[in-house]
Amino acid sequence: RIPPSLKISAMSDPQHPPCSDPKPNQGGSDVQKQQNTTESAETSEDRYAGLTPEQIKKKKKRERQKAKKREAKARAALEAKQGGGENEAVAGTDIANASDSKAAPEKKKRKRKKKKKGGTETKEPEIIMRIIGKEYKTQGEAKRQTHPPSIPLPEMFPKGKYPIGEIMEHPGDFNTFRVTSEEKRAADKMQESMYNEIREAAEAHRQTRRYAQQFIRPGMKMIDIVQKIEACSEKLIRKDGLKRSWGFPTGCSINHVAAHYTPNYGDETVLKEKDVVKLDFGTQINGHIIDCAFTIAFDPMFDKLLEAVQDATNTGIKEAGIDVRLCDIGERIQEVMESYEVTIDGKTYQVKSISNLNGHSIGSYQIHAGKSVPIVKGRDATKMEEGEMYAIETFGSTGKGYVHEDMACSHYMKNFDAPFRSLRSRKSKQLLSHIDKNFGTLAFCRRWLEDQGQKGYLMALKELCDADIVRKYPPLCDKPGCYTAQFEHTILLRPTCKEVVSRGNDY
């Protein structure tokens, strides 16, 4: 047989006309084909005996692939053998065609990339922050999330089981029995449905912050950043009144502002390349709040500041547990935090714990449930208890290590134990009714009130604050010119272990 490329070369040369009578060869090949088909029909039953239709289909597919490979090898060998003699016989004008035909089998076919399941395949943008690690697919995840997130969590986890956080043992020899105790295991299983709701809220937080870590860039307005984050978390949490919603407004405190800053409408603050931003936002399902925060810095000179605070937070998580004194946790946090130094613009600073900021216990629809987890030594000796949830958060500063209230207020929250007060203004009564319906005892901000159609509410809001029905939480600031950082995780003190429910691959 003459390869197709050589046939073309021969036909184009009048001195070497093609073979005019191919019938004898074709006749012989037909007989051989009939023999092969009869033999294959006889042996097919033996080869596929005992196999299911699906297994037979797979086996036939493998056989076809092997046959194609053998045919390709045979063709390449034939052309390599005949190529030398045939090319010499062909005229000089056909040498290029013959050489092209000889090189053709060496080209490899490009494999088409398969699209990933779970929506359109999109390339994630480059991450330029100082904190972010590589993303891995979560165990139990049926679909990979798109960018920006568009797949609801129930579609990603069709079995309804959400990823378990980082599991750690409770510290102390007095807690070792909890690992093997049948009584504690039974108590743990009774709360499984509640744990799953907490994990769902944590998964929504993880995916939202992953999206935030990808789109935030210097030059963006802070109000645009927080609105994109809130829109994403609202979609993933599947907002439904007070059953499913934000846990509190998205904080984006910059540089010397440590906490409780989110832009009001009209605030045109722009993120700069040398800013240090604390992103603190929450999600909640049926009152189970996930409170989790991280710090963004684009300039590598702030790496040590971020490393110090992250290390201090992880130390607090490690030291926390059932029957552990809160003051002991604070002492260890301060020891780790203040062992770091950071050099900024040629000047070296010790990283200080901000002494009047703390972690806190979390209750149902109550972000601050009464207990505080200090980040300095010498504080409350109250012990942690079984079944409690805590936000372990630490703040490091290059300034005084002490914050005060400053700037325009944006955060508000109804007092959990609000006393009954008779309100004079009709507008105040209407606003209180709106807060009860949409936020309950969860924190809110002025932007959210305006998004929901509230107008001319500032005097009514002031009256509610004066009556101690609603409390305001202004931004908390260290001295101007310094830098602060924050890291935070939510932990659950289960009867058998400690679960860091908000832990992710980023921090």
C-alpha cells in the first residue's frame, strides 16, 4: 500500500503514473475481512462472558483505542521504510511533499481540556495579597464554585452535609477522658443538626472571603468593596429574613482604625497600596453567628505585623478549651504577639496587643454573649464551658496598643436586654418596629437602613440610642499614623473536642 501523501506525489508526476488496476488487492482484502469477522463473532461471546453491558462497553472502547494505536505505529513504520526509496524516485519538486508526509506522524494531537463540572469554566484572577494560600476542593463538594460565586451551597453539597472545621483536642489532662467517653459522644451526636447549620454558615463565609481576596485591589472605593462582599454572602447564605442573613455589617477598618468602621453613603474613601485593611464580616443561620476576620496588606513590609497577629490568634485557639481560664489565654496571646517586631519605612516597632479589645462568647442572635477573651495578661479568671461558642480574635498595633472611639458612627445594634421605654416620636416607634423585623438583636449599619427605604431616620435613631434601646458602636482607633492588624476565628467547644468551624485554606 502507498501512503496517501505519496499517492498525491506520484499522480502529480507524469513519469510515474499511479497503479491502474487495484482490484486484485481489494478482492483479497475482502476475503480476509470476512474471515476476520467470522472469527471475531465466534470469540466475542467468550471474551465478554460474565460481564455487564456497561463493562462490555468499556472493554470494547479500550480495544478500539489499542487497535488505533497499533494501526498508527504500523503506518509510521511503513512510511519510514518506504520513505527513502520513494522520495529518491520522485522528482525534485515533490521532495518537500514527501518530507512533510514523513514528518506528519510525529506531530502529537492536542488533547481538548475537559470543562470542570459545576458551571462555566472561568480562570481565577491572580491573587496579590500577602495572606492567601492555594485553594483546594473541599471534601464532600460535588461542584466547584464559579468566579464570582453563583452556585448555591445546596447544589455544591447535595447530601446536605457541610465541611467539618479543624478538629483539636481540649487542652489539659483533665480533658483527656472526653475523647473516649461514650456519654460525651452521645451528647455530641444530639447536637449534630445544629453543628451542620453552623458549618453551612462557615462555608458561606469561606467562599465569600475567598472571592473578596481575589477582587480587592488598590484604587477601589471601600464602599464598593463592602457592597460586593455583602452581595456575595447574601447569595451564598440564601438570605431569608432573620433565619438566614448577615451576622453584622462588613468592617473594613484601615491602618490606625482597628474595628467598627464601614463606609456610610457619601464616604468616598479609596483603598491605597500602602494601606492595611481589616475585613471583618459575619454570616448567620437560625441565630448561629460566624464571626471571622482577616487582614489585607499589599506591601511586603507589613508581613511581620500580619504574621504576629495570625500567630497570636492561633495561639489563642490552641489554648482555648473547656474549663480553661480566660486570663491564661490572654497571657499566652500577649506573650506571642509582643515577641514580634516589624520594620516600616526603616523604623522598627514592637507589635503590641491592643489591651482594650477582646475576643468574646457568641450566643443565639447575640454577637457578644457576656464573656470576654482578653489578649493581655491579668484579666478575668472565668472559665470556658462545654457547648459555648467563642470568637477568638487578636489585634496587634505599632502604636500605643490602646483604642478610643473616633470618627462618624456606622455600626448600631439593639440592646439584647433592652428595657421598655415609652417613645414620644412616631418616627422612632416606626424605626424600632423596622429594626425588630429586619435585624432583631443583630448588628446593622446606616447603609442597610437606607437600602431598605428608611429616610430621615437620624433623629429617630438618636432617640433610640438615648433611651438605651439601641446602642451605637463608633470606629475604634489607635493613634493616627500607626498600623493595626486583626485575625479572628469562631470556635465551638463540643463535648468531645474543639472545632474551629471557620478555618479555611487561606488562614
